[in-house]
Amino acid sequence: MPTLKVGGSADVVGIVDLSTSAPGAALRKVATKPQMTRSAVVNFRDMAKPFSGFATHDFFSIMPITFGEYAARLKLCAASTTINKKGRKDLAADIHTRLADDDLEFLFQAQFFEDESRTPIEDSSVHWDAPWLTVGRLRVPRQAPDKAFAETVEKSSFNPWIAAPEHRPLGELMRARRAAYSLSWRNRDVAP
């Protein structure tokens, strides 16, 4: 999903609040905040689209990051279009099967900031009016599953704020995510 249908973190908090409310409280919120309800429905509908698997699905940063001296949104494009319907039930097995047979390749693309009207930094709901440029390729070589590596990955912490300064996240929503990740770490065994 290349954009979120929210303008900022307050909208995200409202959607989460609505979705976790008891039925009576949710109805009161729907009646008093119809715009937030429409936003919640649109976002839930977009998130409910079937996930085809890590080898065939494109991934978007949604919010921009610094890209050296520039700002850009990022996209990882799956090179494979062969969908394994059984793989949806076991995503790890799907990747292991694919890697046993062949390399996996992805295109790494960037969409660069042009100006605040066509490519706003602060509003995640705006579709950026700028071309995607391929800036690299990622090739994961054919390989067998590695249990020790899988365990290391499961114990790892992934956070857009653990980045070099020239790749720091941008925008109000990303700043709010930084606070949310910090709170999330308190409930995990993994340190930032």
C-alpha cells in the first residue's frame, strides 16, 4: 500500500481507538466523528487485501526518509509474479521453497521529493506525483534454511529510527512512530 488514508498520527490514534472500542462506545464515536470512521473503513479495506507473500508483494516506506541530501519514499518491488496460493498459509515455507529452487530478486526504487504540493513530507494520505526510479537491485541467493539465522531474526528489533543520520525518517507520523516503538520495546525481551 503506497499511502495511508490518514493525515497524521492523531488520525491513526483515532482509528486505533475506534477499532478497539466496545460496540456501544464505537457507535458513539462513529456518530460524532464520521470522517474518522470513513478513514478507518478505507484503511481497513486496504489492509485486508490478500498478501501474496514476501517474494511476490511490493513493499513501500509510505513515509519519506532522508536519502543523503534528498528526501524520498522507498519501494521494494518483487521481481517474481508467480503466486503460491498455499504459501499464504505458511509464509516462511514459501520463502524457503522458493530459495531452494532459485535466487530471489527485487528492485529497489526511490520516489524523490519534488515540492510540498506534489510530494508532501508531512501528509501520508497524499499520493506522491513523482516517478519511481530504480536505484538498485537486491538479490537473495539460492540457499537452504538456516535455523540459527532464523532464530536471530526472530530476536531482532526492526525500527526505521535505527538508521544512519543520512537515512533518518521524516514527517510527523514517523516521529510519532519513534515514540510508539520506544513504548513497544518495554514489553519485549529485545533492546533497541
